[in-house]
Amino acid sequence: MAPANTHQAKTQFGYRRHPDQDRPGQNPAEHPVVIVGAGPVGLSLAIDLAQRGQRVVLLDDADRIGEGSRAICFSKRSLEYWDRLGVADRMVDKGVVWSVGRIFHGEQQLYQFNLLPEVGHKRPAFINLQQYYAEAYLVDRIQDLPAIDLRWRNKVTALEQRNDSALLTIETPEGAYRLQAQYVIACDGARSSLRQMVGAEFAGQVFEDQFLIADVKMTAEFPTERWFWFDPPFHAGRSALLHRQPDDVWRIDLQLNRYADPTVEKKPENVRPRIARMLGHDKFAFEWISLYKFQCRRMDRFIHGRVIFAGDSAHQVSPFGARGANSGLEDAENLSWKLDRVLRGASPASLLESYHVERSMAADENIRESTRSTDFMAPNSHQEARLRKAVLSLAKETEFGKRMVNGGRLSVPCSYDTPLSSRDADAWRGGPSPGCSMLDAPVATRTGEQAYLTDAFREGGTDFTLLSFSNGAAIDAPEGVKGIHIGGEGGLADLQGLVAKRYDAEPGSAYLLRPDGYVAARFRHPTAAAIAAALARAEDLN
Amino acid sequence: MPLSTSSNFARPDDAFRAIVEAHRGLTDEQSADFDTALVLILANHIGDIDVLREAIGLAKRRMIDGQQQQQQQQQ
């Protein structure tokens, strides 16, 4: 299938020789961080680390951005992260914004849901954007950051773990060379070669059902919503998904028989009648066709010596729920600040263990959610099918039935039960508890400009931040901690009262936010000592 | 609140009878469909995952006990 010819961004890159390749093999160049794999996760992590002042080498075995739309749904959380990396505006401008999904059974709509029913958030619940656009914009951003050394057609072929570094052998069009890295971050995808090199297992559940993805180009009047069918009239007995992408491209996902022959099913002449039945016409052109089966699995440990795994290399889920790329981006934002602190000597290397703890918790949650969705779509037994049938029929007349229908539970940030959090000592009726992600809310700046809490967090430099609600007396943040003040002289104005509401705040309340925007601790009446203790805990300095 | 296994109906025979009658005239397949819907409706009414798990545990134990009895009879 030919790639789309509508790319507005560069997708083809050249190999360039680097002076590191001229070093003798026994005296390789040394780098603090080498990231392997320039997909969304590796690119984002490189930008984040560079913005924190780290020098990064980013290797990719190809010299172009991959074909096909692949991951298309990027979550609010990912957009907030990309905001901090300086790329979200471009993604959102190009992307298709959506928050509403509809679930159909046969011809009848069972229910609809809104993933962001409240106002006052800078970013939408989701955008749909072809992965090649996302990658191209990230690569563009890297051009602004001289601290990132992106090397195309550099394929890692061997790994040797040492006490305090890892030695990589890298194959290029001009032969092999070696690099020594304090840390290697493997963002090299589901078929990760680094994972094989460390000899790690990647076990889990294999699903036998096959799904057909077709991206078709057409002008259509469907709304920008996620439509999901169980047993639609055009595809009897199976499920179907329709979703809009930019450039008048529509993602269609059809569940196939588990015994279907992939090579036959993939042929455009066989796909066309299926899609035509769905759309009621055949005035469309194919952009991309792919047939896939999927697995839900994870590595036992995300850290192997000096090699740290992030994204699909560490965990894999079924696509229903947009939990693949989004969870990989959450890996990147979780790892970046920790790795930066460790490389600067500000925290001990043991801080990295919390990356494994927190992100493997998230991986388990994503695997659980996506496995449940998959089992609902493709029941494993006669009785499972019967349970699904009962739920679908009950959904027509009961609210509880609607809520049991599982056509994919879409990605939201995981809450961490983590040693980096300090437990609540005060009473809270709401708001994000320690281990939860910060919530956005509208604020007004001193000059009266409309802004968002996530903007204030980003502008503070995404370091540890004390979000405090004024009681007339400013709280002293410990050294190195940024402050966001709500209310009071010089603070941000909470004109709609939504910040106080979302954070269950009273005058004097304060939240200590980690550099990845997670809540480390919160206080009704903070003292300098309590804040310092929570900070030390979150920095693993206890 | 734990699973209640004391007798909760004033007239237990009426409850048993109501379920029996609901199955009258159904094929095994239809009965299974009916039971499945009924389980989901009642589970939602209980609305307590711990009670549901306890109920599942009790029902499962009955099956295991039944299997063991069968095996012992075969021996």
C-alpha cells in the first residue's frame, strides 16, 4: 500500500556519518543517555530530557517515519505532556478533536458517552491524528534542540552490560561502531531487539480473533465521534469501529473470523465490498490496509541493569481503548524527570526503581482493561457469548446494562500506589489524592488573560511545584520548588471557582506536584517541615 | 456487609416457585439465556462486589462438592 501523499511534514531522512564512528572500538564515545527507537515514545522522551538539560543520542534503524496511520487516538494526558514538549498546538491544530462515542447494537444505538463532559480544560478528551504526523512534528521539534543527536539507520546489534554503563554495537550503512552509555532506553517497539538482547521474557495472552484495519479516504457527513457496533447489519455477528482522522481519512476496524486467511482478507478487492456494505457506497479510496491479531503482555521488569524499557517494548495491549501509544508517552513523562535527577546526581539511582513500580502498575491496569474489552468483543465460550447477549439486550432498557457494554474503555492516567507519595494526613472530600495526576482548570493571569493551570505548571519549568491556595500569607516553597499561587496578591485568579472545586481546596490548602504533574502530597495547613519531608520522599532522598 | 445466607423471604416457596415458573416452557438454551440475564439483574441490584464475589464463591463450592461426590460414586 502506498503511503499517503498528503503529508505536510518531512518523513524521509538521511543517514549521516557521526565522528563517534571514527573512534577505535576499544575506546568508544561515552554518552549519558542513548535512546533506541525514534517512535512517539523515544522522540518524546528525547525532547523531555533535552529540555531538562541532558544530552541525548537517539538511534533508529530506519531512515523514514513508518507507514500507516497506526496509533491514531491521542489522549488529553498525552496532549498535556506534548504541551510541555512544545508540540501540542501543532498536533491539535492538525488533529480531529473528539469526546463523544456511540455504541450501537444492530441498527439501534445503545448509548452514547462523553469523555470530557465538563468545561474548563485546555485540551480535549482526545484527538485523532495519524501516527506519522505525530512523529513528523516531534522530529521537527528536535531540530530546535541541539542537545539531541538523532541518528537514522543506526541499528543496535549487540549489547554488553557493564557495572555502571552499557556498551552498544551499532550497525550503519558504513559499518559498525560502538557506543558506551550510562543508560540505554529501549523504545524499540513490540518486537524490541533490546529486549531479546537482555534475554527477558515477554509472556502474556494471545488473542486468536483477527481484526482488519482499513483507512479510507472519502468525503462523508458522519460526525467526529467514535462509533462502535456490535453485530451491525453490514457485518453480521461481529464488531465494527468507525473513526475520523484528518485529511478526510476514516479509520474502519472490522472484526474477522479467527480462521480467516490474512493474505486473502488483506486484498483490496476483498476489503472493498465489506467497506462498501458498511458505508452504503463505494466512493472511497484506500490509504492503508492492515490485518492484525493482538497480544496483551508485559515484561516482568522494565529495568534490566543499565537498560530501561518504555512503551511497546515493555508492554503491549489490544488497541481497543487507545492504551498503546498513550501509555508509552506516560512512560516517557514518568521516566524523564527521574533519569534527569539521577544523571545530575540529585537523586540516587534507586529513584529509577519507582519508574518500574509505577509504570508496571499502569501496564497491569491497561492490560486488564484492554483484555476485558477484547473478551467482550470476542467471547471465549458459549456462556461468555450468552452473557454478552444478555448485557446487550439489557442495555436497551436499563442504565446498568449500558454501563456493562464494553466497546473499549478509553485511556485515562493511572493512579499510582507508590512509595514516592506521602499519605493524606488531613481530611479531603475530593481532588486528586497523592499518586493521581493533576487536573486542569481555567485561571486568569494578573493581566486578566485567560489561561489554564497546566499552562502555569508548564511555564514553571515542569519541576517540583507547590500549588497553593491563598489565605493571605504566602507559603514558602523549599528551595528549587516552583510555586503556583491561586488567589491573593500576584496570584492567578480562580474566576470560576473551578480550581478550588477540582482540588477540594480551602484557603491555605497546598498540593506538591511532581515534575510529571502527579500529586506527591497535599496539605490543608502546610508547614515547611511537612513539605520538605514530602519532597524528600518524592525525590527518594529519605 | 457479608453475603446473607439466612432465609430472607417470608415465603421462600413463593420465591422458588416464581423462578420455576419463569423457566416453564423454555428450552434448555432459552433457560440458560434467561438465567444469565437474571443473574446480571440481581447482581446489579446487590451492587456490592464483595457480596457478589462471596456469592460466586458459594456457588462454585457447590459445584466442586458435586464433582467430588460424583468422583467418589464412580470409584
